[in-house]
Amino acid sequence: MKKNLIRLMILALLASFFISNSSVMAQTGGIVSNITTQTKVEPAPKGPTPDTYLQGEELQLSPANSDGERYLPDVAYNPIDKEYLVVWHNTWGGGFRDIYARRVRSNGEVLSWFSVASGGGPGGDSKSRLQPAVAFNSQRREYLVVYMYESSPDVYQIWGRVIPWNGPGPNPEKFIFSWVDRSLWTPRVAWNASANEYLVAWNSFNTTSSFPPGFANDIGGTRVDYNGDVINPGSPFSWTTTDYPHQVDIAYNPTYNEYTLAYVTVHSSATTKNDIDAIQISSIGALLNPPGIKHIAQNVEDENNPAIATDNLNRYIVAWDMEKSSTNHDVWAVTFDWDTNTGLTVYAVNSTDDDTNPDIGYNTAGDWMLAWQRSLSGAGYAIIGWWNGESVAQNIANYAFWENEAPAVAAGDSNFLIAYEGDSSVINRHIYGVLWSPYALFMPVIRK
């Protein structure tokens, strides 16, 4: 309540500040290779006004207790029951970490929370679980949550657990993958509607040097069935080892029954440092070549933190941040398809502030919401949202002496849920969420 009161008092001031200190634009050319033709982009219209969109109140999603800190949310949407599931990890005293979840209706009603995976308590193995990712299975009305499991200090395996739609259910945790001399980081997961199975991807670090964490070795993955069991456990995928790949994200496109992975590659050349690439993966996990590697962004500046989403039809959108200086990053995004490479549009957010860590949601209506964190000259971090490349970005969470970081976005039927970390010097770090609709179709529930 105190946090919301402070933010409301300065909302008008912040609105004018954000508009005057940042701009957004759509353009073509210059940043993307492997493109045969590009279409002209007309000037973007003015952004949605309060009469044409609704932004719900800020919701605290992590349980209201004073212990511990909460980090790195992820979100999935359940179109059957019209609700979202938000997952994150807690860090407790002594550094022990475990994973919780919260259900949120698409109208803003906050529902039950529960533990997803924890090694604490009587009978626990005292191993940390962290950095969860989640996907919803519409056929089974279930989620698969995947995460890092600390098998020994700073060495991680990939584990997972199937969760019923209303959680948490009786299903046990299941081991997914490990490899000798490797530490596996930051898994991502997508559900394949055609085969009713999942593809899990991870970043593999070689622990024989520069440990911890090791050095980026490859992007790997495996297929997992609807029960959470690995398909062909002796045959994992290693899709690329070129130029130290890492920071993978994944999207499944049901129209073409395929996956696309976006990730970072690292070059030693001063003229092309960290770049953003993408690869196309078949429904059974095979790398498709052709087309091979698509170079999404190859600039002199470092580019990091890619996020990918699909409209489930024929389009993908990839977002990332680009470093102009150590204290000034911009957020970029590009739409593309694998079939024609036509109609490609590049979007950029130019700001005097430091914009990083984007995430993006994309729905079947062709609407997308891009969210990122903005550092405001040492005053804190805000969460900014940008809908469909409009000319005005939206202020999702004010900074107001708070640090709002690590946004995660999921697209619902008519709105988006943006979840993020919120921290201050006097209140523990919690997970918050805001529902945003471009069509003013939902009425957020006002919590007492």
C-alpha cells in the first residue's frame, strides 16, 4: 500500500519525464542481415491514450512475508481457465534458493500461491532450485516448470515439474539433463501443440576453465513428454557451438510446427562483438540447415539479452538491448518470418537513460507488448512497456526510489501480464505484476 501511495503521488510528474526523455521509432535496414527485401514503414501513430487502453493496478504476487528476496519471474498464459501463472525463485538466508508460483486471473484477481520446488525442510536435499521458466499445455491443462538444480557448488543440472492448472498437485520433480564438465544455466521451455510435448533449451558452460561459471560452450536441449519425462534421454541436442553461444530463448510456432531459438554469439573482433542470432528447429528438435543461422543483429556495439515470441501464425519478434556506453543501452526489436524474409520491420527505443533486459509477448491478433527495465540516473529502475511499436512508450512501474527489474511478459486473449521484481531499501524484494490491455476490455479487480 505504501509503495502504491508513493507512486500515485508522482505519477503525473513521471509521465511527462518519460515522454520528454525517450523516443521510439520504426525503421528498416542497416541492422539485420540475411534479408532479401524490406517493406517501407509508415510513421507510427500516436500511442494509445487512457481512453483506448487500460492498465491495472500493481499487484504483489509473492507472499507478503518479510523474509528472503525474490528474483527472475517468468509467466505463461492458460487460455482455458483465463489465467496466468507466474513463477520465480526465492533467495533465503544463507543463499538457499527455491521456487514459488502465483496464479492470476486475466481480470486481475490474485489467486493461490504455492511452492513448485524446494529442497528445504524435513526430508529435503538442501539443494537450491532457481531461474524457473514455464509453459502451458492446453491439451493436458497443465504447466511444465523447468529450472536449474544446484547439484554441487556452482554446478547446475536441469530439472522440471508438471503442475496442474490450479497447482501444485502431486507430481514429483524430475531430472531432465546433466553432462560431465558442464554447468547448465537459465533453461527455457516451449510446448509443442502438435506432438503434445515440450522442447527444453539451456546454456551449457564448460567448467574445465574460468569456473565459476565456466565458459559458454553450446546451446543444448532435449524433448520432454507431457508427463515431464525426457524423450530419448541418451540423445540430447547441441544445436550450435559457434562463437560461444549463450542467453538462449525459445518460441514454438504451431502453424509451421517448428521452434525458433534466439541467442547471443560472442566475437573477438572490435567491429562485431556480441551479436544476436537465430536458428530454426524442427518439431523433433533437429537444426534446419538451410536456412542455418539467421543474423538478427550485427553491430559494432555489444548486443545482449534476446527475447523471442511468435504470433502463432507466421511471424516472430526478437527483442534485445544494445550497448551505446556502459551506462546507456537502447532496446531494439525486429519482426521476421523464415519463409520469405519479407515485410521485416526494425524497431528501436532511443533514450538518454539505460534501457536493458527486454521481454516480449505476442498474441494471435498480431499485437505485441515489449517491456524492459530503465535505470534513471541512480534514482531507481522503472519498468517501461511498448505496445505494437507505437510512438509513445507506457510507464508500467514507476521508479520512485524503487528498483523494478527483470520484467517477464505473457500475452493473454485480450491483455498482457507484465511481472517484475520490485525492491527498496526498507522492503524486501518481491514479485509484482501489472495487467495491460490495449482495448479497454477488462476491468481490473480492486484489491482491498
